[in-house]
Amino acid sequence: MEPFSDLKAVQNSVAWARGLANAHYADLSVYEIEKDALLFRQWAGLGVAADRDTKPVDFLGVLPVIIRDRSHRVRVFKTSAGIVV
């Protein structure tokens, strides 16, 4: 099934709308597309700037490195297997 190929069923009026195709709930390739489109292209709250402690964070399989630079700005770097990219 091509991801997102049949969204018309959920866009109908409430009286006629149906749920998404099963692939939208169970297909890993659809999950990866939705994760990228909905979560990785905008900001997400991963911590509190006032926190001074270092805490490991796993954000949907990505392990970000969160630091405060010399200007006291919070910086986030995406890592791949623990290597900053």
C-alpha cells in the first residue's frame, strides 16, 4: 500500500467518515514518514532550560545532545549512534 494513498475516507463528513487504513497504524514505513513529517520538521519540548542536570533523552529513536553554549543559549544536536552529526 502506498502510504497516505486513501485519506478521503477520513476527510468525509462525520456521518460518512471511516478510520485510516490499517497500514497507518501498523506499517513501519508509514510510521517513519509520519514521524518525519509531524515531529522532526518542527520544534519539540525535550527538556526544561532551567534544568542544570544532564539527562539522557530518547526522542523517537534519536538521541539528541542538549547543551548550553557560552552565550547561555540552549543548543540541540542530533546524534547517530552516539556520534554528533
